[in-house]
Amino acid sequence: MIEHSRRIRLLMALRGSGVTDHRVLGAIERVPREAFVPPAFQDRAYEDMALPIGLGQTISQPLVVALMTQALEAGDRHKVLEIGTGSGYQAAVLAKLCRRVYTIERHKELLDVALERLLRLRIHNLTARPGDGTRGWPEQAPFDRIIVTAAHGGDDPPSALADQLALGGLMVIPMGDEHREQRVVRYRRTETGLEREDLWPVRFVPLLPEQPDQPVGG
């Protein structure tokens, strides 16, 4: 009962902060965030804040998850690629909204824990693997939607991800680094290239190109 009331308060706060898509709000309502939070932070699962999950990573602030998911405009026929599985929470929300989720995490230890959580919640329209997220998942391309949950420091999104975005598809990705403001950017694939739309400032861990236990170029 306490968790339910906290969840309702969080949903009301998200609505007040600009999350208007009822499908996104419904997905967040149905995904128990406490299942993705380490035991030490269970009592803060429904606070609108990022929480540590180990290895220098965090489960994102619910408002950021909701706004990025809303910007993605994921539909029930879409195939979605997520870069940065982390706790698995964002993937679980996406799985409630689209046909299939493919998710990549560079930390295999985090990925294994996330998959255990997702299986316990009986989320089966999801495929995951450890790897270099900047390379995407070419065997499953093209994707209708791509979401990146780490900040890319270049002026343009990783070329492999751009190449794997379907015509008419959307990519939502934080852009920027420690030397300049990070912003969530939405790209749309058109017949002539990518159209860019800057959305709002944010702070994410950096998008790194190789797995921790894999040498550069390996």
C-alpha cells in the first residue's frame, strides 16, 4: 500500500513536469521501480532522483526516463534498440510500449543482474547482449527507434547507430561531455539524412566505445 501511494505521487509529479503521453505514464505505473533498485535504496525507489546501481552507473531519474521515452514516440509495432541497459528499468518501460526491445550493456555484470530482474517480471519481448553500444546491433537493423542512455561527446551521433536507424525512425540521445552542456537530442531519419531537434539539458555518464574487459581495438 505504501509503495502504491508513492508510485501514484510520482506519476502525479511526472504529469506536472510535462509527461503527457498516457501510454508512457501507464508503462511507468506498471513497472515496479523498486525491483530495479539495490536493497540499500529501496525506500527511495519512488523518489524522482537517480540512484547508484554499482560500477559507477545509476538508474536514471524517473522524470528523465519518462521524458526520453515520450520523445521516442515508441509504438506497439516498433523494434527498439537501447544502448545502455544499466539496471534494466528503461528497457522494462520500453518493453511495455513496443513490439521488441534489443538492449546492449558494456558491463556484463550489470547486464546479468538486469536480465534476472526482467525475467522475474516476465518481460519476454526483449533480447540483450553485452558489447560496445556505439556499434549498435547490425544483425537486427534497421530499428524504428533507438534510445541511448549515456552521453555522446561528438558533434554527431555514432555513425553505426545513425546507419541502423530506419527511414522515418527516431533516435533520442544525450549529446555533450564534461566540457560543455549535455542536451537530449532527437534525430529523425529522412531520405536526405538526419534532422536534429535539441530538447532539454541533462547529465549522463559518458558513452564509452569498448567493454571494460576488452582492450581498445579488440
